[in-house]
Amino acid sequence: MDNEQLATKQFSYNADTIDAIVKFLQKRKEGDRTITSGEIEPFQLQLLCQHIEKMIYEKQKQVVGKTKEQIRVRKEDLGGEPGMQKVLQNFYEDEIKSLTPPPARKAARKLCEAGL
């Protein structure tokens, strides 16, 4: 059921997309090794979910009135592991760039990089 207060309408994930996200998030680097565990960092999951919701919002704007079909997230939409890694790596820069006016960007960068 759609909620008019939400920016996006209902969407779904292919099962293999969910598997790909979970497998990706269960991996972590330790030195030169990649370790797979049963744990997922909630913050990383939230970043991927925000990225997916933005992507769905843009797709829904393009098809408004053209189809009533629910959009399904495919693993190809995420660009595989490299695409998901890019979302996580770009978070900091993307957030800094979203700040306005430009002096706020400089202040935020200084705060984040130099500490409180």
C-alpha cells in the first residue's frame, strides 16, 4: 500500500539483489585479506538503502502515469560489488558537497577532518 507522505511509492527487490547486498555487507577488509562474517554494519546498510531509495525516486519520476507496475530493484541496478563499494566510499564527499553555502562545506570538512 502506498503512503502519500512518502516520496517514493512502494517498490520491491529481486531475491538475488537482497542476497548480493547481504553478501557484500558481510565482507570487510583486514589488511590484505577479505573476511566474511555473519555481521552487517547497520550504518552501511542504511547508506545503501538511502542510495537505492534515491535511485527509485528518480525512476518513479520518469515513469509517472506511464505504468502501474511496481519497480523492482535488480542487482545490476547497484553495479555489483564495485557499485556498492562506491556508494560507501563516496558518502563523505557527497554529504560535504550537499551543504550550502560553500563556506559551510569548508567548515564541515574542517570539523570532520580535524575533530571537535
